[in-house]
Amino acid sequence: MKKIWAICSLELKQILMKPQNYFLMLGMPIVFTLIFGGLLGGSGNDKVKIILIDEDQSKLSASYYESLTHSDLVSVEKGSYEEAMKKIENKKASGIVTIAKGFQKHILDGENAKVRFQSSADFTGGASVEQALETTLKKMEIEVKGANEWSQNSGKSWEIMYDNIHAKAESVHVQKESIVTGQKEISGVSARAAGFSILFVMIVMLSATGTILKAKQVGVWHRLLETPVTRAQVLAGYIFSFFLIGWFQFGTLMILTNLLFGVQWGDMLGLIVLVSVLLLAVIGLALLLASVVKTTEQQSALGNIVIISTCMISGLYWPIEIEPEFMQKIANFVPQTWAMRGFTELIAKGGALADITGYVGVLLLFAGIFFVIGLTRIRYD
């Protein structure tokens, strides 16, 4: 065991003593999580900013504006046309809603009132905003019609009844809940934190296992085999160092993402087992790649192609649900997919070790296949 640890500690020093390695191991995953987590991990509740120009200055135009302030889709504020255009140019608003003069008169006369919506050239959500504007307008027309009927029968002002109807209508709220059928989605930031942690662990493992090829090139490998250690001890020392480096990286990333982004990784025992078998699968894959090439340059080129493409397929960059169906089927044959399913179970569902045994088993199978192929193909001479 001392011989294995001696080889392991030597490898750890070579990797951990280089400051630039920490940027790849820790800095890049955090940066990518921040960027992609913000792009893909939003809550979906960001409202479209629009500016309302009220040319009618009437009771109903003011009520229309007030109704829009309760919308779940748009965020509205009043302003002039010049102010609105300036905000659109500065990307601080996406559109302009204009209430023309005669708005209230058309509604009271039972005529179709119109509001005009103008949007910036690069805005793609115009149809949804127009639907929200039209829905609010139709609701107002119904309320005014009821107020007019009451006014004609009672001889009182329609404004009083309209205020009563409108107040009661605005007090009714629909509570929205998502129906989840057997699945619960992992949040965007949490998914990206897990995904990019896996990605950069794989990249670091690829670089780490490349030291075997480098050791062969500079003669260190042959000198090690001439010392009183067995081939198994040499390999065990290297593999153990890769495992510890992987855990150092993943463990540190879990702490940082928890502190910076509030990611809750879930059950600790399940997490330890899942990360451990994932690291074994990743190390096995890296060893397999190292066994089929002759130089570190070849391994880097081939490894980057394999890692980046399989990470894309398995949904580490984005939700796998947005991929075509055939790609989702292919994703079942890469280990990252099963790791992400395990993390989803722990993070989103609050699962424990018993809930991820299937995913752990699949990752162990990947690790076994990779290790068998990789170790049998390694050239010791």
C-alpha cells in the first residue's frame, strides 16, 4: 500500500501544485454554470417590458392600464412616445401600446375599441403580448356592457357599477400549479451546476490520465517498472490519484455552487456513492482513450471530441427534453445521462441512495466495461 500511495502522492503533487489547473478544475465550471444557468435556468416568470401611451386620458383608458399591471406576461409603465422609443433603442423595453383618443367612447357605444401594439424588430413574443392585450380589452368590454345595462335600469351613473364589477373581477385570482406525473424537473441552475461539474471533471480526468502517456514518452514509466513494484501497483497508484483528484474537484464544486447559487445537492450518502461510481466510469473511459492512442496530443484531440459530443447528447449543456427523440435514445448509451438522472433524483426529488441504485448500477457497468477494455489494451513495454 505504501508503494501505491507513493505513486499516488507524486501524481497528486504534479497536478495540484500547478495554479493554472485550478482555473480549469474550478473556475470554468463556475463561470459556465453562471452563464448557462442564467440563460436556461430562469423561472420562466420574466415579464415583457412595454410602454403604454395614453392619448385618451379617460376613466377606461386608466382602468385598462391598471388591469395590465396585474398581467403575468407583461410589465407596463406609462410614458410618452419619445420616451418609449428611447427605451426600445436602449433595450430597456420591447414594445409600445398606444390607447388612441376616443377609446372610452367606442367602448361605451358598443363599438370595437382598438389598442395599437408596436414592438422592436428583434422581439419574437409579439403574438403572446397581443393576446394578453386583446384578452384584457375583451374583459373590459364585458364589464362596461354590464355597467351600462345596470345604468339604464337604475338611472344611476355607469361609472359606479363599473367600479364595483371591475373591483370584484380583479379580486379573483387563479392559482397556478404544475401537475407532475411521476417526474420532477431539476431547476436550471442546479442542472447546469451538476452538468458542468461532470463535464470539467471528465476534461480533468482526460488530462490526468494523459500523464501515463507522458510518463511513457519521457521514460518515467519504464523506470517505475524497473523499481520493486508490480504493474498492478503502478496502475493502482495512478488510478487512485485520479480518483482523489476527481473527488477534490467535484467536492469543491459542490461547496462553491451551494454557496454561490444555493444549489442543494441532496442526500449525502447517495451523493457520495453516485459521484464515486461516476468518477470510476469517467476514469475508465479516460484510460480506454489513453490505451488506443500513442501520444498525449492524440488523446487530447480524440478525448475532447468524445467528451464534448457525449456531454451534448446527454443533456449536460441543456435540458435533454429539447433534443430530438433519436438523440434521447442515443443518450441512454453514455454514462453522463445516467449520472444526470441520479443527480435529478437527489436534487429535485429529495431521493436517497435506495432511489438511485439503478443509476448507480448502470454507471458501475459502464466503469467495468471501460476498465476491462482500457487495462487490457495498455502497453506496459
